[in-house]
Amino acid sequence: MPEKLTVLNPTGYPPKITQKQLAPRLESLDGRTIYLVDCRFDDSIELLRQVEAWFADNMPSVKTELVSLNNMYSRDDPETWTLIKERGDAAILGVGH
Amino acid sequence: MTLESKYNVPTVALHTEKFDRIVRSTTRVGGLPQAAFCFVPMPVMGKSAAELRAYVEGADPLSGRPLMQEVVEGLTTAYSPEPDAGGFNPRFVPAPTPRLVEPATEDELRQLFEDNNWTDFLPIVLPTEERVAAMLAATSHKPEEVVGRMQPTHNRGYWEYTVEKVAVNAVMAGARPEYFPVILALAASEITARSSTSSSAAPMVVVNGPIRHEIGMNSGTGAMGPFNRANATIGRAYGLLSMNGQGGSVPGETFAGSLGNAYTYSNLTFAENEERSPWEPLHVTKGFKPEDSTVSIFWGGRSTTFNLGLREQHWREHVHDMLMGTDQLTAPCLVLDPITARQFIDRGGFDTKDKLFDWIHETAKMPAGEYWDLQLVQNYLYPRATFGEEPFATKLKAAADELIHTFRREEINVVVVGGETNGYWQIMGTNYRKTVCVEDWR
């Protein structure tokens, strides 16, 4: 019978996770303003232009605003988030990876 | 997640399909596993308007449902988050880490370490209590002391590791106890050697000072290859510590490097050949004393150009061409055999590093239009330019045909290594990050 060994676990200690809540969802998108947020990664704005066109063709009552992040996707952008909070009802972010 | 939870704005995130598991594990770690997201095919980059319209009008490739239906539902009360039980690795619901692994036979433990992705899939030394204790005896620091924290990329959550955790990984790598202060110094840098970047980056570790000789590191012939236990196992320990200390480096979950990078087996760990260099050692350039023992960490390692010597007639043009082959996202670090280091002085009169760096900076230029059209520059530097960050903002004002500096002067580096079997040399695209004093970890 091979000997049993005791060894140490090599993994670090995980962070404490704070659970967050979703924002309340909208009853409907009719008449609402949706911000399309370009994350400035790998031509994401080009995809969002097509999302914008889709809303124009299929849900014309929805107003879309296409904006680009002020900096790289990895950096927080409170200016853009505040703009959306003040003037928009919802947001679509793209393209994440 | 910030827009959703901090600003209270209903949000749907569009991702490319390859990042399914990464998105799910990131939202869990971020405390918002119920976040609304959907997927489009990969890639988006370079696709025509018609192709992207087809993405939008088509189905989410993972769920099979119409993409825009998912988007609209995700923003409205029709949204029903997926049950919080994905079919992926439960390690991303972080649990307290036990100190010991359940006792088992050697074969069973080897299998367990592989199954848990705790290795680099080369054989390891099992970290028994006796071996770890021997490693710990090589430092004055207590086993429970926190050395640092790492994460694979932004927003993944920092994991902490102690002196004992570093020792466990050092044993696994096959390191001798006398190498341990160097490994602890690397751990203290808090720079992960297992970044999740899709670009597959690798560190480069340069050891300077008396410690090189104390532990028998190689700075001469074959220094960057697998010919010396200290060079090999210090770099490997750094990699294992990074992947395990940060809570994983698993393709598709905590690692997204498309190609991967073989440099990460050793993390390009070597000692500088200070004795044969015509210039001051790297650590002195970075503000340390010659008698200090240090580790310096670079980060990049995706582009490497190489050459032999410097020819009298066209050496300037040849170096220019190499610099144009260096990725613009990082910066050139010249890795020179001592023969070539002296040739740079003979050909260009660069008897100080400053003179060399000035010349490299002025030589590495390209038309602004060409520079800004690079996808790397578009992704990572153009946004910073439009935000007003210098020197990128000024570069952005240049006419398309105006030659602009490709790299920042202060980011250019040089390291001398090798055994003078010939004047071969490389330009590594890699950014200097940090130098840590080994003395602090003895």
C-alpha cells in the first residue's frame, strides 16, 4: 500500500465578495432613452452603430445616444456614468471581452 | 457592473462569445452574478457594417435566442436572471482556502494538483510540510505574514498570499531554500506573471547585485535558457505563485491569452552580466546601489526581434527596422550580449545609457497616420490621447505623414546578458514595472 502524504495547498486567499443589486428594470422601452456605450475596444463602436440602426428600424420610439468611454475600458468613467444616469433610462455596453 | 449597481441604471453588456465563462466568473466575483449580458460572434474587429448588422439581427451564439430580444428583455421587467448555478468551475465562488490538502498517495496528489490546475503541467515537487519548512527557514519573515496580492486582470478581485503560500509554490517549482528571498521579492512586487490579457504577455525578470553569485545564477552563456537551476526555478516559482496566489490561471476562466506565451514557463529569469557590461547595471539605473541585491520585473514579451552585431555602413537603418518590429504598446528593452553592448559604444559613441536611449528614441519614428491606425494603438493608446493624456494627446495633433516618436524616451531600457560566444542581441517589447530589494526578504 503506497504511503499517504500530507502536502500544503498552494492557493492564495480569496477576496471577500460584497453582493450587489440590479437596478430596477423598465416596464417598457417605449419613449425611453438608451445610451449605447462604446468601450473603445476592437471596433466596438461599429457594432453599436448597427444596434443603433436596429432600434431605428424596429423600435423607433426608442431614442438612442451613442457615446464612447472617455478612456480605456479598464478605467472607471464617472463622467460618462453620471451623464447616462442624468439623461438616460438604460444602457447597452459593448463590446466587452 | 458599476453603472448597474452604483448608478442604478439598467444595463445590458454585449460580449463576444469566447468570453462566456470569463464574463460569468467576473460578475460572480464582482458580486453581481445576476447581471444581464449577451453574446455576439467573435470577432467584431475588422468586420464590415453588413456583417455586424447580421450579428445584431442574428442569434446569441450561446443561447440561440435572437440577440436583440435578449437585449430588450435584459433592460425590462421581462428580464429573468439565469439561476446562479452555471456549469463551470466552482472555484469562482471563492471558499476559504484550507492549509492542507487531504492526505493521499503521491500519484493521487500529482493527479489532484493537475486536476485543480495548480501546476504548469511540468512535474512538480510535492510541497510536504518538511520541504515547506525547509524553505521557510531561509527567511526571517513569519509564515503567516501577508506578502502581497494579485489578480489575473482588472475587476477579478485581489487574492492574498502569505510567506507560507510563496514557500509552497517555491517547493513545487524545485527551488532551493537559498533562492527563497529572491522569490519572496518577486511575490512582493504584486505583479502577476499570469496576466489574463488576450495578448498573452510574459514577464522578464532581471536579477542584479551580489545575490547572483551567492545562489549561483547564470548571467553568461545560455543565461536565458534552461541551463541553471536558480534561473529556471526562481522564474518557475514566480509563475506558480502568480497563478495559485491570484486564485487561478485557467484558459477560458481566468486566462484569455489567445496564443499563450512560452516565455511564461521561466518568465525569462536571468542575472545581468554586470561584470562584462560597459554600463552601470540595471538596478543602479533604477536608483539602487551596486551592492544591493534586487529583482527587476518587466512586462510584455510579445514581440522579439534579433540581430547579429552592428554593421558599419547601415547599422542605424538595421536598428530602426528592428524598432519598427517592436510592438508599440510596450517599449523596447535592448537585451545585449556584451560584445554588442560594446559595439553600440564603438559605432554610436553611446558611452552612457542616456546617450543610447536618446538615440533609440529619436530613431524609432513612424508616420502618425500609420501609428494611430494600429489596432493596438486604437485599443489602448488612442483612448488615452483623446482623454488628454500626454504625450499621446500631442501626438494625435500630428499630420498623417508627420513622423512621430513610437515610444516614450523614459520607457526605453537596456540589459546586458550572455557569454560572448557571439554578438547576438534582441529587442524585447517589454515595459519596466518595478525593482524590489531582495535584502528586505532575507
